[in-house]
Amino acid sequence: MAGPSVEADKVSGPEGAPPSSSRSSVYREVGPELFSDLRAAKYRRIVLQVPAGLTRNFASLGEEIRTATGAQVVHVTRACFGACDPPSPSEAPGAQAIVTLGHAPIPNMPLALPTYFVEMRTSEGDVQRLAGSVSRAGLPRRLGLVASVQHLELLPRLEVALGAQGFETHVGGGDRRLAYPGQALGCNYTTAQGLEGEVDGFLFVGTGLFHPLGLAFSVERPVWALDPLQVDVTPPLDREKMVQKRLLTIAKSMDARRWGVLVSSFAGQDRRAMASRLAEKATERGWSAEVLIFDRLDPRDLTGRDLDAYVSTACPRIALDDGSSYDRPVLTPPEFLSALGERPLLPYRFDTFH
Ligand code: SF4
């Protein structure tokens, strides 16, 4: 590959910034421990960030924090998709701390303010019934287990129950973007990728298809999903079809000569060094490349631009999950390198955000 490697860009935020662990506290759930820690820190102004799926109780939680601490509580209303997009200073002027719900910290992401992560864990789930469903669904005996942060606590008990059913289970450690072994993050499934040689399939434990889809792009083993609340095993997604769709998108961008390189300013999505290198690769070929900076991207922001295709260095799920909402092809960085002929199309490589 000519020039510096895109994969060499392993830094999620500004170089030299302290990692999040120096400024973060982690809680299983909203409770007395969180309130007493906030009270002890004597904050006057706290910003509360709640992801889309948990907004129902945000007002009462704000009131609880206010009552317990005496601090003013400000709500961030924009949708929050991950620990990667903490509130900016302009969203929370004067705030001294952030309370964020439903996400684990991203250990290698710098934090501008002390941040209190409430992971909203649950240990709900009858592991004997769950293991029975897995067994009846005919999964391979050598299984890698991956879970959303909310359901991680099920894994040790589920391993024992699956072991009793004759399964050999593995839980892998991830890279420095992940806080826990076995953890799934929509942009990083290194807990699974490290196990590929030892297992014949993966079992995702959690709800919805967001993680099974990302996991299926990341590993070349079938991925089943186990909903611990519904006791339901979902058969593997058709990885070949998913990859074919991406290859088609790459093919559509092959004639592109005017590229937009997308960069998010969110602390945990910011890969502007990588964006510069990708833009250089385009210009070395005599093509044009405009770097477009945003925080949260709306497809309407890109309509009407004089560009043929985009490569997104922001959240990889913009291209993979939402790509059809854009009127031009949107590639991930590894896909862009394939479009340039710098890496083979196959095996397909997920844009793991390190
Ligand atoms: S970059 Fe995307 S997938 Fe990763 S944590 Fe952020 S929103 Fe989730």
C-alpha cells in the first residue's frame, strides 16, 4: 500500500489527551451510589444525556439528581447513539459533569468533563431456559459469546449452563476501545474477532439486530442472536448477501472522481488524521477530495453537493446501516481502499474503530 497506512490511525481523539478512565465513574444502574458521588463532588451544574431508547424517564431522573445534589440539571436533547458523542461545551454551557445513561465508557476516548456512566445493566434471564433454546436451535458446539453491555452479567452463568449442554464457550477480550471482555460495540467487535480461530459460530446475547448485523460484518462465522428476555434465538443473518450489497456500493463508486471525506467532530468518532490521508490518496490520483466536518450527520446535509461519492471516517454504521438514505454511495475507509484498488474486495473487512 502506498503512503501511510490508514489502519495505523488508532487514536480516537486528540493525541495526548488523557484517556477516559481518568475522568470517568461507572455504575450498574441509577441509584444511591451515583447520587452520593455527585453530591460529594459538589457540582453546581450537571448535564444529563439519555439515549433515544431511554428517554421515557429522563425528566424524573433529572428531578432525582436535582433533589439529591442541589445542582442545576440540564438535558441534552439531541439523540445520543453511543459513548462516542458526549455533549459539546456549547450544548452544556457551564456544566461541570456529565451523567450519561445506557453506555459503557470508551477507555481510550478523551473526556473533557468528569463523566458518570450508568450502564443500565440487567441480569434478567433464566440461563437454563436460554441454554435449552440455544441447544434446540442446533448451534455449533464451539461458540464465541458476545453481549451488549446491558446483558454482560449473564455471560458467566450462561457459559456454565451451556457447558452442561455440551457446548464449549469462549469469551474474548477486546482492544482498548472496549471496557469489558465479551462486550459488543457497534463499531468494534474485537472481542469476537480474536476468537475466530477457536469457534465455529458466535452467539450474541442482547436485544435487536444492530449488534448481530455489525458482528456478522466483522467475523466470517455465522452469528446467532439470543434475546434473553424473549428467550428467542434468531437464525444467522445472510452475511454473503450483506457483503454483496456492500460490493455493489463499492462498484457504484468506482467511477467517482469528486469525493467527499466525512469527518465527525464527536470525541469518539473523530478520525480527521485518517480523513486527511484518504483525501491525499484521492488527490494523488488526480481526483478531488473535500473534507466535510459535522457532529451528527443528517442525509439532507449532503444533498445537492457537487460530489460523486463519500468515504466516512465517522461511525462506520453511517455507511453500513444508513447508506441507502444518502443520494450518493457512502463507503467505509476499508471499502474506499478497495475502490482505489489498494486492498482486495474480499475477504470483506469491517471498519473496526480502534
Ligand atoms: S462510533 Fe457508532 S457504533 Fe461506535 S459507539 Fe459511536 S455510535 Fe456506536
